[in-house]
Amino acid sequence: MRRVRVKPSKSQSFVGMIGGAVFVIIGFSIIPMMGMFGIFWTIMAMAIAGMHAYNYFTDKGVASWEIDVEPNHQGINREEDFEAKLRKLNRLKEDGLITDSEFAKKRADIMKSEW
């Protein structure tokens, strides 16, 4: 099992960074009127803007979620199964066991189920 980090997209991070910057500006304007609340507001706004800026400007970024993912071994088998089905179907046609119309119908079914 491996852990995958999910972080916001670049556009979400950009909007969050701009929004955080606006709140920082508001915070600097309310510090004289609000005292400790204004300081707290500004520090929190700086943290939000900083986190989003870090996500926007780096590839690492801060994860919103971390999820555990089990390896999918079926993906490899599925591709092999897909190829095996088509080869088997082709052999049936070449051996004359199915008609061209049956081959086309079954091939379309296989292609549809795989995509």
C-alpha cells in the first residue's frame, strides 16, 4: 500500500493566495482598531496566503488530503486479458469457427467493454 498526497490545483492555489493577500491587507488596516484580534487575523491570513503561495510556486506543496492506495495489479492483467481476447477471437475467425459478421460483432463488444 502506498500513500498518495492530494493537493489543490494551481488555479485553486492562485485564488487562495490572492484571497489570503487581500485578508492580510485588511488585517493590517484593522490592527490599530482591533488590537490583538487584528494581529491574530493578520497572522492567520499570512499563513493562508503563504500556504497557497507555496502550493502555487512549488511542485511539492501542502497536501489537502493523504490517502492510502493499494496497488492495482488488475490493470496489467486487464490489458493482457484484452489482448488475449482479441487474439483468441482472431484465431476463431482464421480457423473458420465464426463468420465475419460474428467476428465484427464480438470485436465491437470487446472494444466497447475495454474503453
